[in-house]
Amino acid sequence: MKKYILYFLIPVSIVLFGLFVYPTLYKYDKLNQKEPVMINRLTGETKILTSEGWVKSGQYESAAKEMQAYKDEIMIRIDSLSDEVRDKVLESISDDIQALKDEATQAAVSQIEQEELQQAEIKKFKKGSTMEEVEASMGTADQVSSIIPGEETWFYEGSLVYFKDGVVSGWRNLAGNLNLE
């Protein structure tokens, strides 16, 4: 009788071990290689792991549809924001370009004003001007020639200024560089 009990207990132990210990009551897998799935080996009930915990597969379908609708709504909002961001960037660039144009215009006007002031500050000479006035206007002559007593000729890069008795008596503005009145 001991032998029969042993033959009976061994298969029952194996069956009980197989049911409750190994491989456990649940089989684990992945749905679409993404979401973990838990399948009850006895009842076949399937649960899917979500952010809210394990939910039955029927509930998962509606949750997945809600998630897709939410994702679509987010994508539409992102697209509309992209347009807004693009418009703001273009507006900013346009403002920067206008500021640069204004700055360049102001710089050009300032340069013209400075040139006009410099031209206004240039001292000019005329017939009857003294040697000092010509030197203040033109600077030191490149060369000075005095052949006849009381008469001098000053050379400025190809132009000539004639003096008689210390005052301008005439000129030849061949190089176009004399500051004449």
C-alpha cells in the first residue's frame, strides 16, 4: 500500500507544482513589441500594463483610441505653433533688417554731414590772398620757384599759384586740387 500511495503522490505533486509554482499562474509577453501583457494560464484573461496599472484588454482598446486621439490633437497644435513660431521669427528678422537699414542710413547721413563740415572748414583762397592764407588752405608747397625778384611760384602736385609782392596774382589749376573761392 505504501507503494501505491507513493505512485499517487508523485504525479499529484508534479501537477500541483506545475500549476502553482512553475511556470506560475500568468504568462508574460509583449503586445506589438511595446506594451507588457499578462495572460492568466487558467482563464485566458489578458491584461495590459498601462500608466494606470494592469487593465483588461477590452479596456486597453478604448484607452489606445483615446491616446491616439490625444496624440493627433497634440500634433495639430504643434503644427499650428510651428506656423506661429515661423511668423514670429520672420517678424524678428524683418525688424532686425529694418534696424540695420536705419543704422546704415544714419551712418551714411552722418558721413555726408562730416564731409560737408570738413569742406566748410577748408580755407579757400583767391586773388589778393596772402602767402599765409594760401599755406593755411593748401599746406606747404611741394616746390617753390623765384626767378624774378618780388615774384614766386608755388607748386602743388601739378597746379601752380603765382605771387607778386606777397599776394596771389593768379594760378593754374592743372591738377584740379586748389582750394579756390
